[in-house]
Amino acid sequence: MIDFGFQNKGKSSNIIEVDGQQQVFNVKLTNPASKAYVYRAYRLPVYDSSYQFDVNQ
């Protein structure tokens, strides 16, 4: 797993997972008006399945 956590002066991030030579996961987070950098990315769940995350809070 590769975390490019601070791109475009903190306005975007990119998290990529590779398996050998093949890309199996790729997510890009962008927020041009504010910050969208990612400090840490996890491959395994950190929270149990009942946890809900609201990006508006």
C-alpha cells in the first residue's frame, strides 16, 4: 500500500495498493477549497462494522 498523502499543497491525496505488478485499489481524495491530505492509510479495518463515518461533521 502506497499513500501519497500530501499532493497539490495538501488539496489532494492518493492511496494505491498493488499486488506484484497489478494495481488492485486506487482512491484519490480531492478538496480544492480546503485540505484533503491523508496522514495514514490502513489495509485492514481499524473500526468494527458498526462504526459510521460522516464526512460532513
